[in-house]
Amino acid sequence: MPGIDTATLQRLDAAHHLHPFNDNAALAKRGTRILTRGEGCYVWDAEGNKLLDAFAGLWCVNVGYGRKELGEAASRQMTELAYYNSFFQCTTEPTVRLSAKLAELCPHDLNHAFFTNSGSEANDTILRLVRHFWAVQDQPQKNIFIGRHDGYHGSTVAGASLGGMKGMHKQGGLPIPDIVHIDPPYWFGDGGDMDEDEYGRHCAKRLEDKILALGPERVAAFIGEPVMGAIGVYIPPRNYWQEVERICRKYDVLLVADEVICGFGRTGEWFASQTFGFRPDVMTLAKGITSGYIPLGAVMFNDRVANVLSSRGGELAHGYTYSGHPVCAAVALENIRILEEEHIVDRCRTDIGPYLGERWKALAEHPLVGEARFVGMVGALELVPSKSSRAYFPDRGRVGQLCRDFALAEGLILRATNDAMLLSPPLVISRDQVDELAGKTWRALDLTARELGMATG
Ligand code: PMP
């Protein structure tokens, strides 16, 4: 629609577009922000505001905005062969090349890719195929998935059921049967006086207790985000995932890592299982696989699971029209080429990640900040009424929103969950931009504290 003005777009949006994860009536009153352009770590809105995107879209624009090579890869593939499916004995060259590339990049024997359009569909896929894995080995009763309260694994029926968001379960009659949840590691809210190792063991033991309560012969898999994103960047104790792996092996429970946020460099390694030193049997991917330029998700299966599915699984009665879409695969290959050739993940681990971490953790000095957590290129600030206690603000969520709105007015995009401010910038952020980000965050904290009548930093 050439020349259409912002007010008209907002009016049409309010009239015809239902937004995900929004109170649509409230949104229609406020009017949506219309984004028009992106370059590097910045986006511009229709009013001409330039915003530093410290959230990389939705944890996904890892290589930054405006990379022409990605558009060119899509355009080349669309011209050559815009679509073909992976059903009926067929595939396409980019799809095959991406499968092999993922097998090379992913740790140990996660050598087999199943393609989806999104992270949610990737998690739906594991629910079905992992249950099928046990069923074809004469253990159909081994079908229970254990997830975690407050975990996020997507919005489809299985994804939202595997996740532990109570507000999501309330809508649509979830979770579906044979999915149960345990408490996650959340040091700030739950750690008490335990040291890191003790707390890690304590949280992992919740899994063992649940497996024993259900009976190991009933438990198909445990699924978790290595770092829990949407709920507020909960970073587990260092030993947590190794303990979880030990317990899964002991009871022959498959270990599924949801790396939809963590994959492709977010925690300073290609995958968070490398950061935390554990070996998942199955891994789900999306977001950073294409830096969000085009929708794509994938499930990576290890040799054990894939061999059973191939040799005994019969016809896999599961798949999407766009599983392995050649244009999405071509964009993913180009995105991975950029990440590799520009040493972006290495730079996160050795240079910009530590610098960002130092600046982010220094924000803990602000009177409003109860904890500053950070790993790799992802973090959160827990906003509190009083530094000396681990209490929350009474009307949880209000202060986080205030701070988010002040940040936006300063030209910085941060996300707020409850009263935690979440950080997940493009991996290509420069030192100057990190300084800008830290300065604007401090200012937003100051303005929030002033609004609340607290002393400022
Ligand atoms: N898993 C995790 C850990 C996520 O953060 C998300 C999305 N934020 C999903 C799954 C779902 O991915 P999608 O929105 O692509 O369906």
C-alpha cells in the first residue's frame, strides 16, 4: 500500500489484525508501533524513531538486520526452484545441504534433521516421534513427558502443554494428557541459602523424584530450555544439566534440549548444551537458524533415536507441506555461512560477550536491581522494591512495563517479563553499542525509580 499513513495503518491494524500475546482491546486503544526498517542492531519505526534493539526481534536476529546476502540467497533459490516437498521420495539440494551442515555443526551424534516451520512445530514433532520411538520398541506405555513449570516450548497444543505457563494452559484446555511438570532452577526466587552446586543438585533431584513417582517405565523424555528464556532468562547452576543427564541415563529417559533461543551462539557457543556440558538425545532449533529472516525450525535426533525411527518406525505419519522448504534452507545455509566466516560465535565467547556481561552486571549497582544475571549474550535484571530482601513488587509486572516504556522512550528495546528486564541483542553488537545499551538501561532504571518515588542511582 504505497503512501499509506501511519494513523491509517494503525486503524486498519486495530480493525483487522489479532495480535499474539496481547490484550487486543488495550492494544487497539494504544495503537501499534509500526516498524519500517532495520540495519545492524537498529530498527526504525513509522514515526522515524531509531531504536537500539536489545532483544534481537524476538531472540532471533543473530546476524543483525539488513544483511543483503540473505535476501539474495532467498531470491536465487526462488528463481531456481521456489518450492518442492520432502514427501514422496523427493528432496531439494539446499535441504540436503542444510541437513548435512547441521549434522556437522551440532555436537556429538545429533546427526539427523527433521524440518519444521517454527519452534512450536519442532516441539510438537518430538512429542509424536519420541512416543513413536518407544512404541515401536514395545514400550507404548513409556509415553510421559516431563517439562518444567514456567517453561516455554511454543504455542501449539503440544508446545504449550510441554511448556509450563499457567496462563497458556488456561486457554484451550491444556496440558494434554501424559505431560507433567517439575519446578525449574530459579535462583533468585527459590535458591534460599544454598550454594550453586547444592542448588543445582537439589533442582535436578526434582526430576529423579518425579521419574520415581511415575515409574521410569512410564517416562519417555524430559524436555527443558537450557536457559529458560520467556519466563525471565533463568540461568541454571553450572552442574544442573550434567546432573539431569546423569538421571536421564540412569532411568533410560530421553533428554530433549529446546535450543530454540539458545542455539546459534546465544550462550557463547553454537549450542547451550556445549556451554553447560551435557549431551541431549534430541534438540529443537528455530529462530537463530535463519536469524529470523524466514521461518524455519528443525529437530536434531541422535543416532540412537534416528536409527530406531528409520529401521523400525515404518512410515512416519508426520510432516508439513513446508518441511525442508528449499528457500528457507538456502537462507539458513547463508546465515550459517555468515556466522562461521565472520567468527561471530567465537567473538561472542571471547570478546563482545564478556564485555556485554561486564557492563550488564554493573547494572546490579542500581538501587532498583536485585540481581543481574547473564551468560553468553543473554541476560536479565530482576527489579525489586528493596535490594536487601528477595521480595517482589506487589503488583508484579507493572514496574517491568514502566521500565520497558522508559527504555523505549530513550530509544532502546528491552523486553519485560514480570518485573525482570530481558536482554538478548543481535550477536553482532559493537562495543559502542553495548555502551549505549548500558547507558540507556541505567537511565530507564533511574526514571522508573523516580516514578516509584525511590532514590535513584
Ligand atoms: N521454544 C522456545 C524456548 C522458545 O523461546 C520459543 C519461542 N519464543 C519456542 C519454542 C516457539 O518457537 P516459535 O515461536 O517459532 O513457534
